[in-house]
Amino acid sequence: MSETEYHSGVLHPLDMSKGLEETAKEICEKHGWEMKEWHSDWEDLLCDEGYQEYVVAHGVIYKVDNTEIDPYDDVYEAEKQPDGSYRYTLKYYNGGCCFGEAIETALERAEEG
């Protein structure tokens, strides 16, 4: 069932020196998340099992520190922190987009100023 969601928190970028798939694989194995036949790759498994705990945006995996807030209006806000993390606030109808798409919109708006 679709409903409006409102989130606020911080995105902590992970070390991507091993690449997206290898980093996603390491996270999945650390949590004991097993690949199923419907998962296309490790990123897919991470996004499925780690929903709202990890998010992939613009080729970077972020650890999510999230708080859900009572919803009213759509909000997509992100602010880059000195350490490279992003503080974010999201409020959206999940019938129109998902958590990852809302994060991408917030990051794009942060880059635009």
C-alpha cells in the first residue's frame, strides 16, 4: 500500500575503492544476506535487504542514519557535511517514488545550491 513517508537523517558515504559490486557484496556477506534467484547482482540484494539502512545513489553506497517523521508535504533536502556525509530530510508519497529516488532528488538539489 502506498503512503506518504517523511524521513530525516544523515548519509555516510562508504569507501568505494573496491567498486560498487564488491563493496555491496562485502556488506551483504557481513549481514548474512544471501543472494536469491530474483536478485540480479549484489547491488540489487543490498537495496532489497538493506532497504533504508543502505542506499546507492550516483554510484556511491551510503550507510543511512534515518528517522521517520509524521508526513504532510513532500520535502527533498540534503546538505553536504565537511566530512563528506550528507544530512537529509525527505517527505514524499511512496506511490510516486521510492526512498532511493527521493535521496537522488535531494542530492541533486544540494548540488544545484
